Amino acid sequence: MSDKPKIAFYWCASCGGCEESIVDLAEDILEVAQAVDIVFWPVAMDFKRKDVEAMPDGAILATLVNGSIRTSEQEEMAHLLRRKSQILIAYGSCAHTGGVPSLANQFTREEILRYVYEEAPSVVNENRVRPQPRHGHNGTAVTLPEFRGLVRSLDQVVEVDYYLPGCPPTPKLLKQAVLTLLSGNLPPKGTVLAPDTAQCDQCPRKETKPVDLKITEFKRPHWTQIDPEKCFLAQGIICMGPATRSGCEAQCIRGNMPCTGCFGPTTRVRDQGAKILSALASSVNAREPEDIEKIMDGIVDPVGTFYRYSLAKSLLRAKVTR
Amino acid sequence: MEDRPVSDKLSTSVQWEPIIVAFFCNWCTYTAADLAGVARMGYDPNVRVIRVMCSGRVDPQFVLDAFAHGADGVLIGGCHPGDCHYVEGNYKTLRRYHLLRRLLRDLGIEEQRLRLEWIAASEGEKVSKTINEMVEQVRALGPLRLSRRFKEWDAELASLEAEAQSEEVVAHV
């Protein structure tokens, strides 16, 4: 194999969208492929875990891991790739802050398994069979990974060097990140490789945001005729922009949908959900408890809306009484 | 915001005592607490008072962080509606409080663990009454002990690391 720097990609609990975003580099992928050797990429190339195990520690320049960590196998792979890589990058919302899968942290393992294997309307499972970590079959033991009690971000399992945020990250940010890695001029460890300003700062509708939002009603986007020019919050539609990092080039907003927060918080914010809660609540135009309650009732699912991509990395991490 | 074991130690002592973190507004509730002290009104020693310039300064992150580091309850004290030194601060607090209580409930933290009270500078007695009441309520709810729970949740990670190491040993034999 050539002495070009080695890069690896891996996926854990994810939907495949992050893999898609790598392919979305389009012709630029040739530029990347010319500069590096891709030594491991299960979704696209035929290398196996044993190939990674055979490499000396630190042999890979950088590994980009997408997906959150739910199973023992994902944990093992995270540890293995950490050991083999000089730089480990959490790629995408799930690896960065837990992502949509970490909304499952509102339920116990038992509740999840019971629903999926017994109660879901499309399930037929009369004997209530559940997957077991170990099972004897014709004298051979077969195994499955352990399903952990919590969904975790990558950095809750192994040390992470950099983060590429987004659901998924944009090809532009990925290309920039790879070029930065190759330049050797590395940012401080722990850096999120995207601008450190709030989404509102780069929003094309910035000028239409009033100083005082005076929200009198929260409307759901699918029940609303949305003005394509006006600030979503000024229309009473929840937009995560004030509590979300920029860098996505306002793709959803340009598609006339509010920001849902996939880029996570900026460095000044520890808990994205608490921050948007603070911003929204303070902008509600009511002073009496009954009026406040009435307006707040328009927010149907605060946890799912405010922590859509970040429950695992929130201060409470999960529903604490699961 | 590292895990501070101090609170954990307190809440695991033989006789559990609730820990209440109280954010008091400089202009009213904090002054009232001062008045309570000067007037020698007793109140339960379970409260840890943090002075803020306005109840509106209490970022919901502060409340979650207090719980995450071992608080069993959080009390916010501000000026009566209309009396805010900064005109609007306490109204913002009131709105955040309503939404935050709902969020906490959805995440498994009982609503009684978060309390908002308007206490004017002259109401020393109300400080003492509110604190005593809240300590009793939280005592009845029992310990929250989140910092300890987080450690228990992560015990499953340690088990894997041990297993992976032993498997590696076997593989290399």
C-alpha cells in the first residue's frame, strides 16, 4: 500500500445519511481519494474488522465515525478505531451529541424491547421471543451484541479529537475538514469544525426578526401557511436557530422549513435544549400564569423539539426515572 | 462543569438530607434572606443560596446543572410582579419556569423539585417559611442523586472494557 495518509469511515447507530453525505462530495471525492488511502469503509469498501485489527496502533491518520453508540459492538469498534487512529472525528449529530437515536433515552431498555418485539402493531411474535446475547444452536454458540441501557455520543465512550456537526454534515465542511487534516495545521483538540456563531447570524431572514418577538401562539409548521421571507419565530413557528451553531448555510430555512437544531450548540452553550427553552419562553407575550400556560401548550413535545439531536449530551442525559 | 463528588458524599451519608440550591435576586429575595438572618429567624440549613442580580439571570441551564450535580431541589426567588429592578426580568423568569417545569416532568423530575417564589426585601419571614416548606416537600419525595445515577448508568461501559480486554488476551494465546 502507498504511503499516503490513511483515512477510515465507520458507522454506529445511524441512518446512513452521513455515509450519503460523504458520497455527496461528488467530484471532490476524487480529490480526497487522490490525497489519501481509504483503508476502512464498511458501507462502500470490502475491508473487514480483522484488517483494522491487523494494523499497528495509530496507523490511521484520521477516522470519521458517524452514529451514536447503543450496542456493545459499537463500543468495541469505537475503542478499536480510537486505538488505531491518530485523530478520531465524531461525524454528524449522532456521534457529536447523540442525535435522534438518543431520544430513546426517554425509555428503558425493557420498554423499547417490549414495544419492538411484542407490542408494535405490525409485530407477530406469539412466543414473545426476544433476541438474546448468546444462544446455542446445533452445538454452536451464536452471539449478538449487548443492547445498552442508554444511547451515547461518541465522546461519552472514547476520547474524541474533533467534531463535524450536522444531520448530516455538509460536503463543504467535510472537504474543509479533510484539507485541514492534511495541511497538518490542526485546530485545538475538541474543536467543532464549523463556525462558532448562532444560526440566526447567518440566516437569510435575519432582517425580518423583530427585536421583541412577542410570541402569542406557537404554530406547528405542517398546519401553517409559512411566509417564505419572514423569520419563523416572528410567525410563531419554533425555530432552533437562536440555540444552534451555524455552518449549514441555512439549508432548511432556504427550503422554507425552520431550523431543528442538528448542528448542536455553540461553545458558549452547554445544554442546547435549555437554551432554546430560555429564548422561546422569554419571548412569549404573556404575564399571567394562565395566559403563559395557554401559549406554552402550543409546544407539543418540549423534549423532542428542544433536544431533537442532543438528548445524550444534555445535562440530564436521559429521562432520569427510566 | 466537571462532576463534583462533594454533593454525592453529602447525599450518601447515613441520614440523607435534601440539598436545595436557591437562586435569590439581589434586590429582593436575597435582601429578605439577609433580613431573616439579622432578625434571627431560623430556617433549615439544607439550602445553598446563590445570589444573582435578577431572577431573570437564572438560565434554565443553571437549574439543570444544579440537579445534575446532586441538588434535590432548586428554588428561585425574585421580586413580585411589577417590582423588578430591571422592569421585565421576573416575567421572563415566570415564563421560563412554566416551560421548564414541564420539561423537567417529561424528563422524570417531579415538579415540586423546582419552585419559584416572589419574595420582597421586607419579607424575611416568607424566606424562612418557603425554605422550610420546600425542604419538607423534597424530603417527602426522597433523594434525586443524579450524579450517583449517572455513575450507575455508565457502569455498563466499564463492564465492556473489562470483557474486551479479557477476550483480547484469549485471542492472543
